[in-house]
Amino acid sequence: MNIIQNLVPESKYELKCPYEMDAKFIVVHNTANDATARNEIAYMVRNSSSTSYHYAIDDKEIVQGLPENRNGWHAGDGRYGEGNRNGIGIEICWSESGGDRFIAAEKLTAKFIASKLNEKGWGIDKVKKHQDFQKKYCPHRTLDMGWQRFLDMIHAELNNIKPTNSETKNEEVFEMKLNTIKKGSTGGQVAAMQAMLIGFGYDLGTYGADGDFGAVTENALKKYQSEHNLEADGVCGPSTWTSLFSDSEPEEEWVPAVGDIVNFKGGTQYSSASATTGSNAVAGQAKITKVVNGKHPYHLVRTGKTGPYGWVDAGTFTKV
Ligand SMILES: [Zn+2]
């Protein structure tokens, strides 16, 4: 599941989520407006009201605003209320006008809740509605359409989840359909790519993995691509995704040493390590016979029919 995080800063914990929480169930809400999940969470994080919830889910994205180990103020049952102090609050978006967007948002929510139940080892009885804690008709549209129907949707999603162990989890990652993303793209896959770039040491500045593919991300991706023999076009398509997923630690740097067999790329060779003018040598295989501290530090002797026989610069050959 792709989850975009836009978490309440710690400076607002006192207002939004003052208590630590060991979550015991899920509380489902409808937003009763037509904001996207991103906007819903951004507004919640920014405003000075105490109202808070853990996730907002629209037809496309799951956005998290509170860490699951902090309480939220969403169930309307007060400071010591069961719902507020033990529930993971989830807002389903697009509930004001309903329609296809809302149906898709409910479906994505059912999928997310199923994976959460699976992760926590919880049964379907851990799925509660706001109405269970306060006399409020929420989640209003989900209730209109049928609560049992929504629980059945979660059931169906649970049946789709294979028993998990670390191996099948990894496979699922690679089976995930990866889109080609570029400058202007947003969403979970952008955030995933950004997180990988950061993990490999590429600087995204203060933006971090924000799910927004801007100029800083594009530059970092181009740098990654050029350092990984990929076309440095700043577009993350199949070959770049494959490289990102298969990449681990950068290879240990090779330090050329006497005795190494190399492929000379062709270029200038010199009669001594400090010579200022040289002569042209064609490409070919060679052996390093001396290494000194000079302008042209490597002495190569050809081992094939063509190649250098003299002193050359660093970077003019590769390891065989
Ligand atoms: Zn509610």
C-alpha cells in the first residue's frame, strides 16, 4: 500500500495528539466535504483546531496525518473517550457529493483497512464507526449505503490478502505496477522513488520524500541516472525503476594496481609520468606494470595486438 505521510509536527502534539496510544481498533468517518485526501490532511495539520485523525483516503491516495502511536480527536467522546484514546481515525473523502469518486474512495479504504487488520492481527470486529462513540450520524454516506455492505467489502479484500511472510511481501513489491513518473507527477510512487534516492545518498534538500516531483527531485534523479549508466532524462520509467529496486550499496571503488589487466579506451600515452606532450595510442587490452604519483600515473604494456605502451592518465581504462 502506498501511504503518503504529512504528519503533524511535534510542536502541535499538545493540540492534536497529546497522548501516546496503543491502538485497539479503527474508527471510520466520512469527511462530509469534497476535499481530496491530501487537502483534508494538509488542512488538519495546518489549522489551530484540535480535531485530528490518522488517515484521509480519497479515490486515489491514502494520506496519513497522525502517527498511529498517538491519539486523535475524532470520535467526539471526550478526552478520556474510548474512541478518541484507542481508535485509529480514518476519514473517507468525497462524501458530500458521493458518486464514483466516493465509491472508489470507499473501496480504497476497504483495501487499506483489510491490510491494517491483517498487519495487526485484528478481526473485522475491530472496525468501528464514529456513531458507535457519539450520537452523530457519521460516516453518513457509508451508513446511507449500508454499513454491513462496507464490512462485506473489507471481508472481500481480506480474502485477497495472501498469508504474509517476508518473502511474499517482497514479491508483492516487485509485482506492484510502477508508472512512468516525471516532473509534475505526484503521489505515492513519487514518494517511494524519492525515499530510495535519499536512501542512496541523493540530496532532496528540505523537501524530502514529499510525493511531489519538482525540479530538485528531477536533478537528483538525473544525477542518479548518469551515475548508473542510465539515460539522464530525469524521467523514472521501467529501466530506472529496475535499477532503483535492484540497487544496493554502491560497488566498492576499484583502485588500479600493478598486475591488473585493463581495457585501454584509446587516447594519449606519454613517455614518462611527468611528460607534457604525448602520442596517440589505439584502444586495446593492457597490463599495469607501474603505478607512480604523477600526472600520468599508470604505466601500461599492451597484452594484445593493439593498445598502449607507455604512461597514461587515470580514467583512460577500465577493469577487465
Ligand atoms: Zn466522524
